[in-house]
Amino acid sequence: MTTRPQPALAARDIHKAYGKHQVLRGADLTVEPGQLVAVVGENGSGKSTLLKAIAGTLSVDSGEVRLGGELGYCPQDPVLNLNLTVDQHLQYFAAAHKLDSLDRAGELVGLLGYEKYRGTAAGELSGGTRQKLNLTLALLHDPDVLLLDEPYQGFDWETYLRFWDLVDQLHERDKAVVVITHLVFEQERFDVLADLVEGRLTPRATAVKEHSNAGV
């Protein structure tokens, strides 16, 4: 008898209310290693609340989250020190994760195409370039589980395509990736699509990839 591997991410019965407004009403999400999952919902449906709950940056009223490895979290709004340069952010985050070098940082900066801004303060960057840095910092320590909240906001078309090249690389390396979005333009890229409606996650009626086996 073979033992099924542990999921990379298992969120169970997540409830969260802001005052009398119940945002999450028992949301469940399971993601296996190597799966690419889209959580889709309208603005205000609770997508960012769900992601913050999974990332541990927001306390919940009830529920449980279990991770099968290191977590990387890219919030919708970049959390940067506007006085620090791109390189200074990379150095501080590398030190926080006890990384021996900035090799991975250089790879990510090159892939996302903003090398010329490495000496520029975050406060002088465009919104799209800040988002590139935001994504780079989330990926710097090569996490096993990656949570991306509207990750391509402000990207031009070329960067958008580079972003998907990066996600494909993570997918091939068996990383678990959850993308929060209000629209899915390229549904065929995902193993699982789930709609967040009335505080609960529901899988799409039409299968995106036949080999998908995640539970939502």
C-alpha cells in the first residue's frame, strides 16, 4: 500500500469576520506539490483575506492551516521601505533568510527585467517595478509554497510573459503555487480553478487539466 504524500498546503474551515461582516465562511483549500491553483473572485469577495490567513499575517476566527514546506508570500500591495534601494532590499531579505549569496536574486531580477534599477530607491520606482521587487523578495529563499496576490498588477505585456515563464519554472520544480486573481485570462495554465463565493471555495464545473487531483 502506497502512502499518499502530504499536501504542500492544507487550509481547513477558515472563518474570518470584520465586525458583523462575515468574509470567510469555512473556506477549504488543498494544494499538492507541483500544482498551480487559481483562486478567483470578485473584488471584495475575500481573496486577499484568505491569502493573509494562509500566510499567517492575519488572525482568523477559526480554522487551521498546515504547510508542507517553506512559504513565500507576495502581497497585493508591496511592503517596501521607500528609502532603500532594490539591492538593499535584496541584501536585507537574503540576510533574514540566512542565504549565502545573492545568486538567486540576480537570476530573478534578470528574468523580470529590471537590472538597471538595482541602485534605485524603492520610492523612485514605478508601480510595476515595485511589484517586480515584491515578487523577487517572495521568491528569494526558493520557497516550497508560493502565495501570489494579484501578482502581475502594473506589469507590461513583456513582463507579464516573463512572469509566466517564471511560474512555469516553479511548476516544473514541483513548487506549489496559488495565484489570487479576479480574472483568469489563461485558464489552461492552471491545474485547478476555484471560485471564492460567499466565503467558501468551490471548484469550477469544467476541469482545466485532466490530471489535476487537488481537493478544494
